Amino acid sequence: MTGKTISRVGTEVKALRIVLITLLILYGVVSVSSAFIMAKVVPSLVNRPSGRLFLGSISVFCDRVLPGVVFFFMAYSIFKLISLISRGEPFSPASPRYIRRVGYAVFGLAAANTVVDAISAFTPPVDFLSKAVIWILFSGLNTLLMGFGFLVIAKVIEIGVRLQQDQNLTV
């Protein structure tokens, strides 16, 4: 590798870090403000137990607060991957583990999205039950496929790491 190639990769990694930090800050603000709203809603739910209010608060939690935690977990894993790439170790034994964690986090987002969709589909007025079930099943399908995609990529990189280790031992 030449010096130009390394500096160009370093610039791309820096830009990726800046974008990731910006998105993380913006989503953190939304997540924290939603948590404050939830803190105000929970005491009123204790005083007046109502099914719709309770389902609404679960929907807000799964839609705005829980994804914030999952995104922070994903950002941590992506930062670890970026640091491995910037050190020039993209086929480190830790790389598949971080990619797998991102895949599992995507599954968590799909589960939270399914809960929100189910609550919104089954709260009155419900038009057609079969239409609501189909909408719930297909709304999170793309997210599930993305999670499986991350798991496949992690497996491919894991095999690449093993091949690289075998090559290093034979040379």
C-alpha cells in the first residue's frame, strides 16, 4: 500500500465517524426527550389504569426509547469496527463478532417495530383482522432480512479470518 491509499482510507474513516457521531447525537436527543415524556406518563398510568393508555405508553417506549438503546449498542460495535479498519486490521478475529452484534441489534429493532405495529394495528378501530396481521408480518420483513444479511457477512468474514490465519501459519 502506498501512503496515498492509507491517507484516503483514513479520510473516509474520519468522515464515517463524523456522520455516525452526528446521527448518534440527534437520535440521543430524541431518545432522551422520549424518556422524559415516558417518565411523566408512567405516574399517570398508575393512578388511572386504562388499556389504551397502557398500550400507548408501551408503543412510545418501543418506538422511541428502546431503539435509542439499541442504536447506541450498534454505534459502539460500528466504532469498534471502524477502529479495526483504521488500524489496518479488517480481518481481525474480533470483526465478525462486532458485525454479528450489529445483526442482533437489527433483530432487536425489528422486534420493537413489530410490537409497535401490532399495538397500532389491534387498537380500535380495527378494519380487517387479516389485513392487520399481513401488515404486521410484512412491515418488519425487510429489517429481518437485513439482520440475516449482517449475520451472513459476519460468517463470511469469520471464514476469511480463518483462511488468513491458515495462510499466515503456512508462510
